[in-house]
Amino acid sequence: MGAQLRVYTQKIKSAQTTKKITKAMELIAASRIQKAQARVAASGPYSRAITRAVSAVATYSNVEHVLTTEPAEIKRAAVVVFTSDRGLAGAFNSQILREANDLTEELRAEGKEVIHFAYGRKAVANFTFRKQPLAGQWVGEAENPTFAAAKEIGEALLDSFLKDEADGGVDEIHLVFNRFVSMMTQTPQVLRLLPLEVVEGVEAPDKSEVLPLYEFEPDAETVLDALLPVYIESRIFNALLQSAAAKHAATQKAMKSASDNADKLITDYTRLRNNARQAEITQQISEIVGGADALASS
Amino acid sequence: MAVLSVSVVSASHEVWTGEAKQVVARTVEGQIGILAGHEPLLAILANGEVRITLENGEKIVAQADGGFLSVEHNSVSIVAGAASLVG
């Protein structure tokens, strides 16, 4: 009997310790969300300015550029998967990997060969476990992405995009990342990075308004040459920041429900322990009474 | 006279924003000065500084390496991966 009591006490202790840890992680994540969100907001003006400029060149000039023209046939596509470095974030990583898998299947069904790039330890681990080769991988700073990292990824992607088909170049690049919608919701998003579709910030000009005639210096093509890598970097940087913010939100949510569950466990085990203690006392009493009766009657 | 609304933007944050009388920058083709009413322009900046003259004559110098400059409807944006104010 006493043994059972001890077991319950142990379980309560362990749930309490777990709760302390998850509570701490929840608080840490909560404090980091603010910062990550602020970074997303702060990078807004940059990507807006770049997007405006790119759409200006695309709209007000008729340059045919390798990055904007759709190839006749797409043979190989690259999928870039953005996850976090660490787990304990609920469905954050698994939903991204699932989305990436779906996309891969879809692309393969269209007869395209698919190669993967992975950002974040979880994505790398996933592909290594499935023995799928990676064309590129970046780990170690998914929690706090830097612009330099975005630049590096952008360069690698642009490199493989500009390479010839025969040398392993790709014709299409997709990004798969978690978008921070709100504290409660993070949705996986698939974005086709290249060939470029400038969707954001293209406002249909007012009819009354005369289209501004842009002057390009030195000329439209060179400007586009210089702008597009920058645009790609800014899109990737945005994806990195979104993903980091979403990760913190997901961690906070996961840790909150872990703490709640620990609370529930503690309540349940405390009830059971009280029950066991009461049963023990009852049994002892009945043993004493029974013993006394037996002595009296003998 | 109309004023220019100028913003200097780097990848991670907005460096400076405000109204100005004149912006002088060095593009790959040479020095360019922009006053209010300039035609729409998109130019690649050479490594170098951008001088912004405020309405009260005060001058602000920004360093924008390898960025670009766009002018549209009296709003000027100077955008670079790493942009900062000097001095």
C-alpha cells in the first residue's frame, strides 16, 4: 500500500518539474515573439521598396530578362524548405515537411525532377533520414536569421538557377515556409520564387493618372540585372523572419498546452494519491478493529 | 515649392525618413542631383554616399553601398542591403 502512495508522489514530482521547464520555455518564447515580430515589421519598408522598383521595371519597360521569362519546358525544380533548428514547437516543423512533400509529389507528377535545399536542422535531419540528397543546407541560426544568411541562400539559389540544365541547373524555385499569421495561427506557405511573378504591390494605375515614364540609369536591363538578386534576397530574408517569428509563436503555444497538461496531471495524481492514502488508513483501521475483535473473542 | 519625401531604407530597418529639398547621389553613371518635380527614375548607386539637404539647409549624409535610388511623384527612396547615416 505504502508503495503505491510513493509511486503517486513520484509522478506528481516529475509532472511538477516538467511544468517548471515548459513554463520557462513558454515565457522565453513569448518574449522572443515580440522581437521577431518587430524584425518582420522593420524589414517591411525594404521589401516594399524593392518590390515597387521591380514592378516598375517590369511594368514600364519591355525588357526580356532571364529571371522573369518562363522557360519553354521546366525539367528540374528546386524546393527550399525552411524549418527551425530545434523542436518542441508543436506541428511547426511537421506541417512544413508535409507541405514540402506534397509539393514534391505534385511537381514529380508534372514530370519534373525535384531537388531540395534545406534550411534549419530539422529539415536537414528529415532529408538525411529519408536518404534524400540535399543540394544545399544551412543550419544553426534559424532562431535569429541574419541578412547575410539570406544573401548566402539567395546566391546559392541564383547560381543553380543560372546554371545550364545539363550541369544540374534548375528552371524553377519554390520556397516552403511558415508564415506568421497571428499568435495562434502559423500557416505553411508555398511561394514560387523563380521565375519571378511580381504580385505584391502591383497596383493597377488609376485611369486618370498618366503612367509615369521611368528613366533607368544606366539602362533598364542593367537595373533589372542588379535589382533581381536583391529582390530574391529580400524575399528570402522575409521568409526567414516570418519563419522565425512563427517558430516562436508555435513554441509558445506548444509549451502553454504542455504546462496545462502538466497541471492536469498534477491534479489527477494528487486525487489518486489522496485516494490511496485514504484506502490505506481505512484498511489499517479495519485491521486494528478486526484484530481487537479477534483478541476479545478468544 | 514642393518638397521631396525621402526615405533611406536598409534590409533590417528604416534608417531615415523625412522631407528634403535636394538629394545628391552618385550612380554608376555619375553624380545626380534630384529636386522636387524630378521625372521618375530608377538608378543603381555606385558605392558611395548620398547627401540629403533638408529644407532648413541642414545636411544629412547616408552611406548606401550597392543599393539603388528610385524617384517617383516627389518621393525618393534610397535602398541598400546595408545603409547607414554618417556622422
